[in-house]
Amino acid sequence: MSDIIKGESVIAKQDYDLFGTNVNGMTGYFVRKDRVTGTHLVYFPELEEWGEIKEIERLNPGEPSEEGQKFADRVQEMNYREERSFYGFNNKEF
């Protein structure tokens, strides 16, 4: 079986409460797998929310849908710096 790719459609196969909704059986887009926890970061477009799901089922392995590919093209990991980058308005430090 091929490696799972970003934007691939998956179905959550476990009970997972996402802000009052159990996502078990819902379809979402795979984003990435956490190497430490083994969970899959999945975006659920129906809920417009993200979840960390351990058990998933791939719908079309290695083939993201058109919508899934568009989503994957827009998503990237957040980059940030440890230093403070905002000093308030008119350069006044708070």
C-alpha cells in the first residue's frame, strides 16, 4: 500500500468528540501523521474543524480528490519565531 499523502480523503474509525460531535464515520482530509503520538491530523470540512485521530480508513489510497488537493495546496505548517515581533501601535512597547 502506498504512503498516505496530504489531502487524501479518510474516514475516522474511532469515537472522537470534536466540540460536541462524534466524528466516527465522518470523512475528512488527511494532513499529516504525528511520529510521537501516532495520531493523524485530519480536517473535517463539514465541521470546519481539525482532529487528531488514531484510527482512519483511506478512501482512495494515494489519490486525493480535487477538493482534497485544493485544500492540501492551501495548508502549510505554521512557522514562528521565539522572539517578540509585536511592539504595539506606533512602536510603543507594552
